Amino acid sequence: MADDEIPFAYTHLTLVTDSSDTIRFDEIQVIAYCNAALQQFLGLTGLAIRVDIIRADGTSFWIRVPRGDGKKLNAAITAYRGTKIDETMCLLRVTETQDTQPSPEKNKD
């Protein structure tokens, strides 16, 4: 498949907190986090970027966006200040990107 035929960019995100308590995100929290980061970084244009969750386990997530928006998403997530849950600072960090869908075993905890 030629590069211009690849429809999606895939990003692996990992949840990082400043607490020893176990904090887990669900799919809705991940989408809300990504939307907030995209809106802060790109304004209303950022909210138009569709984010799909491919795999989620509470602290590790594979998401996909249209191929042309992959770098925008990664920049937005990297620049975002994070969010607080019960006085615990939570950040999603980009740990890997790729142009092909991740295998079922990849980054599985």
C-alpha cells in the first residue's frame, strides 16, 4: 500500500500520574482528554479531528486519527497540561506512533 493510501495514523498513549494510587481512564475520558488537548492546541478546528480508540486497558491506549491529523494530535497531546482527578495530576503521553494498525499483542499489559 502506498503512503498516500494509508487512511489512518495510530498513536499509543500511556497514562502517567503524580500519585502512587491506581488511576485508570476509560474510553470516554481518553476521548475527552484528546478533544481538550486538540481544542487548546488548534481551537475549534481541533474538535473536528475524529479520534477513535482501537484498544484501551485503563493505562495504555491505542488511538487512531485520519492520517493527515496524526502529527497535529501528537503535538496537541504533548503540549497539553493534563487534568486533575481527585487531586491527582494525570497526563497522557505519546509513547509510539505508526502508520499501520497495531497487532493485538503489541503493548498489551
